Amino acid sequence: MNDVKNWLILLHVTGLGVAGFHKLLSVLESPEKILASNSSKLSELGFSQQIISAIQQPDFDGIQADIEWAESADNHHIITLFDPRYPQQLKAISQPPPVLFVRGDPDFLLQPQLAMVGSRNPTAAGKRTASDFARHLSNSGITITSGLARGIDGACHHGALQGIAGTVALVAHGLDIVYPAAHQSLAEDISNHGAVVSEVPIGTEPHRGLFPRRNRIISGLSLGTLVVEAALKSGSLITAKHAMEQNREVFAIPGSIHNPLSRGCHQLIRQGAKLVETAEDIIEELLPHIPTGIAAVAVTLINEKNQQTLDPDHQKLLKCLQYEAIAIDELVDCSGFSAAEVASMLLIMELEGQVVNEGGRYTRIK
């Protein structure tokens, strides 16, 4: 823990930041050499007297809180940049986080991952799409990485937990906190079947400036980023931008031109993101980057054909359904079925997960 303590001393230096931490490492090579350097050497490197004083007079209270947290449970880990458990995928980005706090199994950080992000206020169809994609991809051996936020993030984590490859949640606060509080149970499930990760010390409260920084880690851990639903000013587009800068794949699911939450995805597609209609579109693209054993599972799933066919009447009604909410009377006019017949078929299709009821109007989701 002494080696880790040296990393934590630098992590707690106010004003140093990730860029300053990496500047010190690039010249002095290790936290031990940094801490052994005199004021003149640190001043020559361009650091202010305030930062130099903070390096030489460490915040031992904050450091102790981190260490006590790490020692309080078997699934609490502090992983430094030089630790063999540090994910190589993340280490390859510009200025990776020097320290990772992990609650759960750090081995999940070494798995092939796909970032999935989207709106905090998605449509019902968007949430279902996110969950379905995450479950399918997880069952293909791809760990799903997201930000534990409300909406699409939460749906992705829930879906991935139903698969075999689990999920990783990146958060913008210390791991002694769960935010949003409504995701307390979800965070616990992820800790047991994946990992919750942060780059900031224990006791750090969530604040606006930490979320964009968190997004670069979400994309940095991943082979690619999939955006499910996003408005034009969505934070999800920041994650996609990081992915592009990190030379990672970017995928986007298109939607209705009338849905404001589709516009961010459409913008990404215009900028070169790959348009995605099925999970197989992503698996095929990532296949060359997935280890052989996992790839074999993915290939099998791609080649599997869905043998179930819909009843002809259901097929006819499904053709009348849109990916925007539509009322029963409109479906009656379109299909020629009676209102009772339409209502009966809609109930069955809703139970089968083919449509969703949004306040008495129905949306197709498959």
C-alpha cells in the first residue's frame, strides 16, 4: 500500500490535475522520484509554489480515507497506471487517469468493451432498444460500459446484467457515494457482476465539471461507442467525440426525423458514425478486435436464425405500426381489423416485447 500511497499523495494535490500528473511522470518517471524532488526541480518544470507546497505537505486525511476505503472490503481496489491490472485499452488514450478506484471485479476492465450512452430522458422504445442491445452484446461476450446515469445508461446496465459479460459503470464522484440515489440497487448489482469505477478520490461529490472527464474514460475503456438516443446538445455526443479522438469506432442508432432524441444520432451518422440497425452490425465490426474464444461465441450468435414467425394477422398489424406512437383507432383504419381484434393483438405483442404502450398509444420496438 506504500506504493499506492505515493500515487494518492499526487492525486490529492489541488490544481495539479491529470495533465500536471502526467507532466511530472514524463520527466521524473515515478511518484517516488517526484516526491523526492526538491522545490527547485519542481519549479523548473513550471509548477507554482502552491502546487509544490501541496506536493511536499500532503493531504494525509484524504489519503487515509482512500486507504481505509480500499481496506474495508475485498471488492474495493485502487489501481495505479503502473499496476498490471490497469487496462491497456485505457492506457492508450492521451493522459489516461493515473489512478482508478474500483468497486467490484477489476478483471472486467480487461474484457473487450463497448460503450453505450444516450439520453437521460429517453422514449420507452429507446430504453427497450438500449436494454435489448446490451443484453445481446453481453451474451456475445462484450462487456457493456456506461455512466450509471438515468435513462439510457441505466437501461444498458440492466440489459448487460442479464448477459454473460457483465457491465462496467464509470461515475463522476467518489465510490463512497451512489449518484443518482435511485440507482443504489443497480450500483450494487454492478459491483457484484462487473465493476463501478471512478478516477476521483473517496469523498468527492458529483459536480458538473467531472462528467465530461468521466466520459473520456467510458470511451477510452471501449473498442467503440454506441449512441442510442441523443439530442443535439446531449452529453452523449461528448463521449462520441472522445471516441473519435481516441480512434475508436462510433456507432449510432437512427430514429424518426420527428423525434428530437434522434437528431444527435443523425448528426453523428452524417459525421461518419456507423449506422446500426441490429446488434450483429456491431459484433461484425468489432469481431477482429475480440479475443478468439469470445469471437467464436459471437460468430455463433450472428449465424443463429430466429425460427419464430408471427401469426399473419400480427404481421399485418405490425406493418401498420410505426416507430412513433399511434392510437388504436388509427390502427383500426390501417389494418381493417375491429377495435377488439386490434386491442387483443396489441396485448399479445406487448407481452412478447414487440410493441410498447405509451399512454394508450402504441410504438413498435422490433
